[in-house]
Amino acid sequence: MRTKDEKKVKAIRDAVIELSQADGFTNLTTANVAKKAGVSPATIYWYYKDKTDLLSRLYEEVKKELHSGLTEEMEKVGTDLTSQLTAMLHFTITQAQKFPKESHFVTALWTNQELLDVQAQEFGKQETDALLILYKKIQTDSDFIDASQAVLSTFCSVPSVLLQTMNDVNEEEINQTVELVVKTLRK
């Protein structure tokens, strides 16, 4: 039985992320990915059923990696809900700054859900445990507005979107954005 070659899988992943950012998803073909990754097209089909499976599995993987460490960051600030929300927002900004291509990849796929299979769409709706717990606390705390998880998630994505759409965002603008999100969600 053939074993998984992690170097090839990483090369495919890197090629997909880079090509999707440069050329968009419409122009993304397995032939282009194979060429960029330095593998044969058959290799891609060894690991993924089709383009949808490829994008869906990579979406899940990258999203999970971007959220890795969030729980620890939120625990550092204690139990104050406003502090946890602020820590979460700063964490997502830091991740978007460290991994801009990956962050853009996840956001772009989430806004083009027709490219994802049902499993990946459901995965995207399930926030990481730390986020889900935070959103539930916010929903039940009388100091915060009454908003659905979808609304909370959308507002909390604003700082990352700012980074993705503006070339020269400074620390002051990031902090202003975080403050605005927190103020908007508080009563």
C-alpha cells in the first residue's frame, strides 16, 4: 500500500494557497497545482477525490491551524469576558499577520462556500471550542448585546478583514478596530 508523502502533500497545499491567491479559485486547476507543486496530476488525485475535496480538506486543515493556541491566549487574561474577547481579536490579528496567505485562503473560501463540500461547510460553522464557548458566554452575558453566533462571528472577523484589504495598517488602527468591535458588542 502506498504511504502518504508529507512533503508532496505540503507542496500541494502551498501551491493551492499561492495559486488561489494569485489567480483565484476559478482559474485553479489540478494541472496548475501539480506543476507548481512539482508533482504529477495523478498524485493530487491520490490524496484528493477532486478539486472540491482538495479545497475542502485544505480549508479545514488551515482553519484549524490558524486557531491553534487560541484557548491558551484567552486563558492568560483570566475570566473577564471583555478581556477574553479582546485577547481573541488580537490573537486572530496576530495569526493573520503571521500567516496572511493562509488567512486569506480561509476567508476567500468561506465567502465562496459553493466551492466547499457539505462537510467543510459544516466545519466552518463550528467554531473552535474556545470561540464557541466565548460566543455562548457573550450571548448569555447581560453586558453584551443579544446576537446570534453568526453575527458575533461576523463582527469578530472585522479586524482580520481590515488586514486583508488594507496594505498599510498600523498598530493604532488595529487597536481602534478591536476597540470598535468590543464596544459594538457591549451594551
